[in-house]
Amino acid sequence: MSTKLETIGLAKTYRETPALLPTDLRVAAGEFLTLLGPSGSGKTTLLQMISGLVEPSAGQLLIDGRDATHDAPGKRGIGMVFQSYALFPHMTVWDNVAYGLRMRKLPRAELAPAVDAALAMVKMQSFAQRLPSELSGGQQQRIALARCFAFRPSVILLDEPLGALDKKLREHMQMEIRRLHQELGATFIYVTHDQDEALTLSDRICLMNQARIEQIGTPAQLYDRPATRFAADFLGHSNLLDGVVERAADGRVALRVGNRLVPVGPGPELPAAGEASLLVRPEAARLTSPEDGTLAGTIREVVFLGADTRAIVSLGQGEGAGHDDGADFTVRCPRDLTPRVGQRVGLAWDHSRATLLTR
């Protein structure tokens, strides 16, 4: 697949404080890439430099192999959708969508069909003569999307566009954005701090932390095989067992957690010794009898979530993660299992599904 957009050492500094360290990133044509990370991680700064709204302090931006580092925003062929919608309150829906095309001096004969097609794409044709104040939040966001899509940009940037919506509407709009991406075939770069949104929408996720890229991969790669403790802890719910790596004479690797040896499944470049953390996702673990578990503890809390139940197990002294004897371990239980608070249980999991992270 061809490269649509590339950053080479792209960086931004404000008064000697780095907002983005030198960053190399390639985005394929037609890809849906999500920039994910906490506040201050650099994701919005990177998006704004790609759009042309922020001038980089160093590095290059290539679009279709052409140097676009210092091009004006309107010369980059990029569309942008903001969280705030940014609709003109005195204009109808139709005129809001037409505005960008008029600024681009699209011939009058082509204007109406382009606006109508964009409204049809977001299923808002019947709202064409309404004002933004007469629309719900979700409908306003659809118009913001239509305005961006109207001139058919090959790269579309979306800066937390669903942040102001309630959970149910947000989930509906995620599916709509995914559908529109497939229909347009454009390259989407999407900024969010919502991990579920990133997992739902993305072809790849670029996880950012402290003004740099932490890890890039498919949602499954980042979730199942995070490269760092930060990646493991940020994406999804994590059980992280801290301990010391021990390697037996036969080459098998285990992690000593308290007074227990926890087997470690096969993996590339397993360390021979040293401090490490073992990641076990809640859905990979199961409750057993205390004597049959890799670890044991007492159920502290049971949380009903509809589709499943989560048991939060407090690990006993010497069983826990590192030196925190009261550490918790979460297990995702099937509906037919009814764990009880105060019950003594064992914890077991498929060791090939756990990931060892060096520290």
C-alpha cells in the first residue's frame, strides 16, 4: 500500500518545552490511523502540524511524496473536523456545507450537486433548510462531517469530534464515521484519548506518551502484545504482576511474585533475569479453587456489567504484585458464574496469553 502522508523528524517546541519530540510516522493511503494518548502526550500538536495550523520547529511533512511542511492549510488538500462543530449559526445547514466550496470557487453548476451528495452521505438531506440551533448535537456533528467531505479531500483530520456527545450517540457516530471512511476511501487521522473509540475505529493506533510515539500497531497488537508498561496500562483493563525474572536450567522462564513462581509463556527475547511485570487481561483469567490457582486471594468486590460480571480479587500477603500486599486482580466471569464477596479463590490463566514486560 502506498504512503499517503509521512512525517520525518517533525517536532514542536514552545519556549524550550517540547510539545512533540522529533517524530517519524508513515500513514498509508486509505488508512484509518488513530492518535491515542493522555492529555499532553503530543497527539493534538502532531495533528495541528499536519493540518498547517501550527508551524513545526523542525522536521518535514510529506503528502504524496511532496514536501508540504510550510504550505498554507488551504493548499494541502486536507479536510478537518473539530470537536466544537464550528457551524455558522446564522446559516442554514445547506449553506454551512456549501461555504467551503464557495471559498474554493467551485463553479455554481457543480456546487449544488456536491452539497446534496455530502448531505446524503451523512443522511441529513431533509434538514437542509434548518439552522444549527434547530439540530441535536449528533446532527450538528453530521453537518460538520458533511462540510468536510463536500470537497472530497484525500486526507481527513478529526480532532476528538465525538467528545461532546453522550455515550449512546457517541457509539452510533463511531459506526457512522467508520462507514463514511469506507465509502470515501480517504485517509483518516483521528485524535482521541478514548481507548474504546480507538479500538473500535482504527486500522492502526499510534499510542503517544510524553511528546513521543510509544507504540504503533493494529488494535489487536497493542491490546494483546503491548511493548511497554505504559501501553499495557493505558489500553484496556490490566492486571500487572510485578516481580523478578528467574530462568531455570532447562531454559524455562518464570516470574517470582511474592513467594510464588508464575510461569511465563513463550515470547521473543525473554530476559534471563531482572525486574519485570506480567500483563494478564481480565478476560484471559479465570477463577479456580485456591489450591489449583497460580495465585490465590479473596473476592473483595463483584461488579455486574450486563454482558458479564467482574470479580475483583484482593491478593493475600506474599501473593500480590510486588511489595503491595493488598494488590487487586480483576477477572471477567461468564454470566453463569456467581462469585461471592469474601470467597477465597485461586487465579489461573493461559500463560501463552500473558505478556512479560521488562522494567
